[in-house]
Amino acid sequence: MASKYDGLARIIIQNVGGKGNVISLSHCITRLRFRLKDESKANTDILKQTDGVVTVIQSGGQYQVVIGNHVPDVFAAVNDIGHFNAAVGGDGGEEGGEGKKQNVGAKLIDTLSGVFTPVLALLCAAGIIKGLLGLAVFLLGSSFQSSGTYMLLYSIGDGFFYFLPLMLAVSASKKFKLDQFTGMAIAAAFLYAEVKFPAIASGETIVTTLFPGTFLETAVHETFFGIPIIWPAAGYGSSVVPIVFSVWFAAKIEKFWKKIVPDVVKNFGVPTLTLLVAVPLSFLVIGPVAAWLANGIGMLCQVIYGINPIIAGALVAFVWQILVIFGLHWGLIPVMYNNYATLKYDRFLVPNFVASFSQTAVVAAMFIKTKDKKLKSLALPAVISGICGVTEPAIYGITLPKKKPFYISCGAAAFGGALVGAFGLSKYIAGGLGVFGFPCFIPPQESIEALGITDVLYDVRMIAIVVVLTMAVAFIATMILYKEDAPAAEKKAEPVAQAIDKKEIAGEEGTISAPVSGHVIPLSQVKDEAFSSGVLGKGVAIVPTEGKVYAPCDGEVSTMFPTGHAVGITGDNRAEILIHIGMDTVKLDGKYFTRKVETGAKVKAGDLLVEFDMDKIMDAGYDITTPVLVTNADDFVDISGETDKDVKAGEMLISII
């Protein structure tokens, strides 16, 4: 079925380097997350200018195309058109396909993102349900807790969390390329043993105790051929770390068996042998070590907050939005889920809760203060989105480009984070974002009993106060410190005349000269939808007769692609100009192109930017038609250019008003 995002999907696929350049594709709340074989083949500048794309972030080994709240629909369209479910193996790559080698940090973030992203929405949904039920028990009394209504609804929320290892087994299996049902079988063994091992279930029979008196203390209730089965005190229900490690190990085992098991019995022989090796080792080694590691992380978080909770809270809240920009927050998300499983609450990441409200208040103040109609049109939906906890439209579209509002947002968030630390506020479940996250501060019954909580609404009451104070600080600071950018002065530049092969180069404001000699054609005739549709900007195209590209006006080189096939110029006349030499020439990886300037260079109209070998490019099978676009066309009243004529480099090509 056709989607209204099919056009955008095709543009995205083409400009990430094509289907063959994609190793994997996933998405989170606002972004498409690609892993590419070669990120240099992606047309980042074009994607950033594409209507429907907020921005592009390259971080943590991922090529992230920020879309906004409707990313699931765009993801579906990209997936359908690119057939990535069929062409890309699991969450990894094609068989044998590898991207650029990632460093350890990038690989860890990519792994965590791949494992947790698919279940994040359901984690939020289950958390909201549990939080609302906790509030219902407080308001309606304990009798409601024994009702069938409560039990049925609670099974939705708590059931998901209890069987979380099973859910993570599916996503981890896709990430590590293990058969998904084998991964689920490992998780099922963890959960089944917890219920069915009588000694473990009752906790009465203790063979021995390991590491007594430490956070690693573990009672041994059963043995496997005389080897102690080390069962963590918290068990495996709702745990996150043990199953991820176990699935990773099982993937290695399965790969080994696939190589040596005969094809005639491989169908059932591989999973049988994989489970017989992986499950016992998971119980005896991997699970316990992973659980101890999880306990250690929880203890470390407690220590950090114990040293100075105010400083810790301010720091987490201050850096959170910066981490989100680069997609690095995934390195901290598992810590939160681990704390829920081991401590029954989390304080480590609670300060990040105020960051979205801080960002929203800043944009609200800008909405009130600005006289810029375009900014107002962007700010109002960004405020609504921010209240719901999704701040990427506000960050990428409004505050980050203007810098100071973003700094104000981070500073106000740090103030709120310090209050969170000072009051010792805790979250008890993972749940919704923004206003939908408040129920997460209401402890469910098991947390109330385990932690001896007497004031059930303390955390939700105090976090509401902190959010209000944070938003007030952010709003007032923005109203005082933010100043509207003054419109650029209309300067009549002196005509610039620079002789290049006896050609006069036009450089006055209001005109863009031809960057290359050739025949001018309308954009509609360009054999590429991204250009011909006008979605990337207004302008014309030139079929070159000479392999030299000159600066079309005075300005700065905003982007010089490493491959030399495209260059962006920010003109002194305020026009943002994209010159794209040929169609799909990025695939040449710089071959036949010679860059004469680099990004950031100041240029005068007529300065040589790029040389290219037209004949060799055409012999390689590429169309050399060169679009010349004004990508910020909406900033001008009119943009026009005469077509169906021959021009020489330096002659007037496009008129801007």
C-alpha cells in the first residue's frame, strides 16, 4: 500500500548511499538509525535540506536521520521501498557485509541501541499502566488491589516487566544474529527454573554461600554435576544484563555448530547442541557474572549519589540533552533498567526527567518573544511535542541553531537536576516521557513493601514542584537573555569583476553567477527526483562543457564533500547554494574530482572550487548534469533563472529577490 512518505523514503535511501550501502536500519522515537558501509557515500548536506528531515547526526557508529514524531511511518516506508527486512540480515548487515570498523565505545552504543530500541515503546506503555494502577490503589484503597480489575490490568504491566528477558532475547538475537527462537528458549529456561526449581523457589535449602558479606553474596541451592548453580538473589525475572550476555554467547556457539553439524541433521541438531552448551554455561557462569556486574553498577550509582547527590543530579541533567543530540544516551539507559531490577528504584537518571521540560519552557518563551512568523510556526508544535517528552524538534529546529537558547536550556536543567538530587527523588518503573512520565514516580505495591515506603506520593509531588521551578527558571532566563536576531542589513555590494579566461564574474547581491560553463536546463529535466521535484531547493541545472567549477558569488564554503562531487556555498547575499556535479557521482568516491578549497574557506566570486574530468566520469556511466540550487529558497521573495541557453562560467545564472 502506498504511503504519503514514499517520496521522502526514496530520497532518504538514495542519499544514504543507496540500498547497497545500508548494513542495518532501526528507529527510535524520532530518528531513523542507519549503519552504513561507508558514511562518506551519504549526501548529508542534501538530507539536511530535505523537507521532512529535521537534521542528520553522525555519532556512535550510526548515521541518524532525525525525522520527528512520525518516524514510525517514515521507517515503514523506507523499509518497504528498500526491502531491508529481506536484504538486511537481522539488525546487522548482509551476510559478509561489513561497515567501517567501530571503536569500542561506538560499538557498545550501537549494540545497546539495537537491543533496547525495539522494546522501548512497550516498556513505556507497561510503565504507564503500572504507574496509573499505583495511583488508583492510593486513591481507592487496598480493596481495589484485590479486585479482578486490578489483577487483570496489573498483569499487563507487571507481566511485561517480569518476562522482559524474553522480550530482550528476541531483539538481542536479531542483533547478534542468533536464531530468535533459540534466544527465547534461553530466556524461558531462566524464567522456568525460577518457578520450577523447588529449592530455588523456596530458598530453604542452601548448599553453600559464595562471597559472604559482599554485594556478590550468593546462596547456592542446587548443583549441576556437582558444580554450584549460582542463582542471583534477585533472580532473573525483569533482569536485563544476563540475557543479553547469554544470547551473545549463544550466537557464538550456534555459529560454531553450523560449521560442523551435517546438513541432514542441521535443522534440529544446531539448536539442540547450542542449547545444551549455552544454557548450562549461562546458569553456571554468564548469568551470575552478568548479575554481579549489574549489582556492581547499581552499587556504583549509589556511591556516586552518596558522595554528592546535588552535583551528581546537576551533571546528569546538564549533559543529558547533549548526549541525546549525539545518540550517546543509550550508554546510560541500561543502567536505569538495571537499577529497577536490582534496587527496585532508580535515582541515577531521574535528573534527566527535567531536561525535556526545561527545553520546552525555553521554546515557549521564544514563541512569546519572537516576531519571526516562521519561528512562531515552528515553536508552537515543538512546545506541544516537548510537553509529551519528545524534544528533538525543539532542539534541532529551534534552540541548537541559535545556540544561546540551548545553553539556557541545559543550565536550567542542571538547576532542576540539582534539586532532584537534593530531594533524593526516585523513579520506580520505566514509563512515558514528559507529562506521561509522572506516574513512574508512584511506587508500585512491591516497591512499597520492599523499601518500606510510607509517603507514597512524595516523589511524584516533589518532582512536580521541581519541574515547575525548572520551567520557571528556563522561561524567565530566556525572556531576559534571548534577543531576536536582527535582520541582515541590505547591503549593496560593489560589483566584483575578476577575469577568468577573459570572462567577467558577476558577484553583486541579487545574482548568482554560473559556476560552470554549459547548457542551462530546468530542474524538472534532471533525472533525479530529489532535484527535479524541487524538494531540495530552487534553481536550474547545467550540462557542463568544461570540467571546472567556480564560486558563484562571494561567501564561505559551508560544505566541501570529501569526494569533491558537491559543494555548498553560503553567500554574502544570504543565499545557501548547493552545486552538485553529476548524478550519483558520490559513488566514484572522489575519483576524477580534484578539490581546490576545503570547508570553511572564504571565497570570492570566480575562485576555482573543483576540477573534474568530464570524459572519464561519463565513460564510467554517470550523468554529469550539475544542479545549482538555492536551498534556503523560502528566505527570499523570488528565485528565477533563464533556461534553455548556453552560459559561460561567471555569467549571470540565477536572480534572487
